[in-house]
Amino acid sequence: MGHNSILTAKQMVFVNDTSIHRLGDDVLLQILAQLSPDDLVSLRKTCRYFYVLSRSRYLWHHILSREVIQERRPLPSYRKPIYQLGSAQLETLVRRALRLDVPCQQPTITKFGSRQSVQWIRLIHGQWVLVATTDKQQSILTLYSLAVTENDKPSLIAAVNLAGPVSSGEIQVHDDRLVIALCYQSPRRMVQVLSVQDRDGQLEFATLSTFEGLSHIRSLRNELVGCAVYGDTQSPCVANWKTGEVAFLPISPDGPGQCLAMALREDICVVASSSSLTIYSISKSAPELLQVIQLAHSVGSVSVSAECETLQPEEGASARQPTRMLLFTASSVGINVLRLRQQQPKDILMPPTFSVDVLAEEDLKRGDVLSSKPSLPHFGGSTSRLSWIYAPSSFLDRSSASLVTGRFATRDSPPVAVPTADPAAPAPPSQGAATNATPSGVKFEILSECKDVQLPSLHMMPVMDYDDGTGIVAIGNGLGELVVCNYGGPVGADVAECFMRIPVPVVG
């Protein structure tokens, strides 16, 4: 190993024949790699030699793998590739991930209230906050920077007037731009797709596409926008914002009812309703209904994982890779994490089948009145960290409203899939399978339950977004209250340098 900087520092200290330095840099690095990050920081304070040695990139790459990746602690999916990160940046990621995984933590709350009712909010790659607000006169989309602050508050970097109040929306960062899909239901029903561009050194919003008659945005992936309504009917559809085409999803007599959530992959679309999951194939010219799975419990609200896991095909299996997705559901009886798994058919000419297992579940918060129920469920990017709000249905019951973050682990106790009625044959569209069995040893662990008085009133139409990679929850409400809750410390320049830059096209 070459450690020129370490050798230079070593020559600056007195070394005698009995010194530990006789072990050599390579051996000492192997020993230091067994220490905890806190022990390394303590050792760093003893002398110049250990200060330099403890900042070795090899050392922090090893600790990142051991302490974070192997332990499934959340890392931002939008971080730079590991090979582009230096020693200090790897240490920053490790120490932040460890801080985010400590139970009973309380966030630092930064208030930057709006003068208008907050309708919709999204965190963008740990760097920006996108907020849609409205009043009787106008609706505005505002972009704030978390890395650049003014008076210790996120700084305003762009704003634009909108065609109406935002009822739903999604964002996705592409290789060349940020794509924002927004839905307005008044004064007319429509979906607008926007981006952010740089004009003469100033950020501004630009329209990419508009769809009249679409509403209730449920998903955004690549060029596809998943919506729940077209025209005056409850008809799920997928719109292509590049081509302007709209494809309707066929409705089964057993599904899907009200479209609460939708997940889009390259070839699969999953629609979650209050009682079922409906799976479609979207790889052909027209969407095809594959299967309807009836859920074991009624769903009040649901969040679909940001990224599903793609499993490698077994030896001898077809090249078509089975897919699994996670759904975080909340209802009046508690919260559940469900996994949708694709079963590989024995005959490659047969369509795939799917099953659902319960990964983790939590009963309604004990000790509170029955009016308190979980709402606004959100997955973090790791799909193992979750956030939700306990929001009482009664305005008078103010004591039980709280912001909760938690985690669940599945590595040690993988759930057992419940197959369709006949594993040898694909289930017809109306014959799905679900289970309410929870694997032993898999449960929620609450990391934080925050009732801070600085939080927005969680009774007044709250909206929120959660980024577990940076430990940030953004919350707004109908009163114009707007805050960022930070569990991992400030998003300063040292943290922001670990992340990929959000692409912003430059226009003349």
C-alpha cells in the first residue's frame, strides 16, 4: 500500500525501537480498522501520526462497508460513486449514518413559514426543498436550498406562479434535469410537467408538458406519469410527458377501486387501492392486466418504496428478472409494511405471478384515544426507514399528535412468501393471494417520536416528505407553517460535497 502522506507525518515524530510505529502503516491500518468510528476520532487526538493515519481513505472505506452497508443503515441513493469520494467524505457519510440510527433522537427544527397555505412539499436529493403554496389569489411553486442558508433558514432560489392549487405531485432527478409533475384540480383539472433551468445565472421553472383532464398523480418514473383519474372517471392511466400519449389501465371487476398509490417500473405497474393490489404489464403497446391480489386488511393511506429490489435469476432460469416492491400502509388499526414479490414461472412463455407478504406491522399506538391514527406514511430511500404522523381526527385532541420515524429489519428473519393457490400455474387476474402472517423477529423499532411545540400543527391539513439518507423530514400545513426537522445535523458544505449535483440545464 502507498501512504506517502502517512510516511511524511511519521518522520515528524520521534520513534524509538520499542514504539508501536515499528509495526508499520499497513499493519496499523489493519488494527485501526477494527475500532469504532468514535474510538478512531479519540485516537486521532493523541499525536500527529495517528491523526494522519486515522484519516486514511482505506480505513474509512472499510468502516463504511462494515458499519453502514453491511448493517443496512441508510445511505443517500444520490451520493457520488464511492470511488469519487475522498477520505473525509467517506467519514462524513459514516458518521452521519450512525447518528441517524440512534433511538430516542430528537431533531433540530428550523422554521421558515410561508404566508400561504402549504399544499405539497418534496425534498430533492438532500439539497433542495420544493414547496407548493396557495391562497385565494394565487398559487406559487417555491424552491429553497438546504445547503445555502439566510439567517439560518433555507434560502429562496426560485419561484413561479402556478395554474391553480396543487393537489398532488411527484419529482424525479434525471441525468440531465429535474422533472416535476404537478396536478391541479381547479379552476380546471390538469397535470403539468416542469423542470428547473439556469438562465443567465438565475434558476427558473420551465414547462415540459401539459395534460388536460388528468389528475391525482400517483407515480413518476422516467418519461411516465401515473395518474388515478382521467376526465370524470376513476380510471388509472399512464401518461408519457415526452410524447403526450395517455394509456388507460384496464379495470377488473375485482379491482382496483380508488387508486391510492402506484408504482411504475420498466415493465410493471402496481396500483394500490383500499383493499387490493392490481398488477399490470406496461411493456407492450397497450397495458395488460396481470393479476389482482386482495389484501388481508383495509388500507387508509399507502406509500410505495422509492426503489424496488431486482433479484438475479437463478441458474437455468430465464433472463427475465423477478421484481419485488415494498408498500408502507397505514389504517385505523395500525401500520404495515408489505412486500410484493414476483414469482418466476416455470414456462417462460407464461406471464409472471405475484404474491404479498407482511414484513412488519405495528398496532395502533397504545395508550392514546382511538381517534389517533397513523397517516402520511413515507418510505425513506433505503426502504427500511419509515416516517409517519399520528394525527388525531378530532381537533380538540391535541396531545397525541406527533411525528414518528422508525425502522424495521428483515435480514435475519426473511419472510416466507405465500404462493398463489396453484404454484405450478399462474393465477387468473381475479385470483390473487395475500397473507397477514408476520415473520417472527421482524418488528418496528421507533427511532424518534417528536411532539415539539415548534412543529406545525398536525391537525391542520399537514403535508410532509422524508429523506432517510440525510435524516430530514419537511412538514407544512394549511396555516402556512413550514419546518425542516433534521436528525443528522446541518447539511453543510462537507455533507453536500458527498452528493451528486442536481443537473440544471443552461439556456440562453
